[in-house]
Amino acid sequence: MVLPGLAVLDKRFAVVVSRFHAPISDALLSGAQECFQQHGVAEGSVDIVYVPGSLEIPVACARLAESKKYAALVALGAVIRGETYHFEVVADHSTAALVNLSVQYKIPIACGILTVDNLRQAKARAGGKEGNKGWEAAQTALQMADLMEKL
């Protein structure tokens, strides 16, 4: 669904993408780019930044937020449960850090980091039967940037 009347289409946005689980992250990024395009955001107004994994997304978001160049940020990646506690560490700490950064810098950071039990669930949420959470994260970024502009 395209949102009518957004006041931020002339603003800049950034998307931070994890390279880990690249086929999933790439599909999420495609969804985010499609959302920005469908809402009329110029392609040159969306910067893409790649990081090694989801745990590195917050530090890149912090640097982007410090720049004050962006109306909102989008974080994209996939954390897939394995046999160890690592899943919980990465999922919990990356998402908590994004919330803290958003409040600290007063910039919307839409979290499109999938936290799923298996690859099937990830594929379903990266353009499969569950939609594309990258598209949804970009739409959230647009809505929140619009809200911040109005507040």
C-alpha cells in the first residue's frame, strides 16, 4: 500500500544492510528500494551501507545518525537461530541498540532485521508468502520521518 501525502519525499534516507545471509538481506534490500521508489523518493536520495553482520548494523547507524543528513534509517538483515546462544545475543543486542540510538539521536530507525528459527521462515519474510519485511521497514521509515517532520 502506497501512503498518500508524505511530506518527506525530498529528504535523504539510508539503509544499512548486513552481508551475512546475503540472499535474504539482498531480497530485503530490494523490497526497501521498491518501497522508496513507489513512494516517489528519488533513487539518489537513498544511501546504501553494507556491514558484515547484524551486530554491526548499530554502529553504522550511529555514524549515519551523527551526520544529521537523514530523515530516517532502515536496518536490514537476518539472524537465524542455530544450535548455540549466539542467536539470542545478536538478535537482542542489535535490536536494543537500534532502539537506543533512535531515541538518543531522535531519528527514526526502522528495524527490518529478521529474527527467525530457520531459513524457510526467513525466505517467507524476504519476499515470500509473508511479504517483504524490507519493504515494510522502508514504509515505517517514511511514516516516522513524516511524523517527525510534523512534530
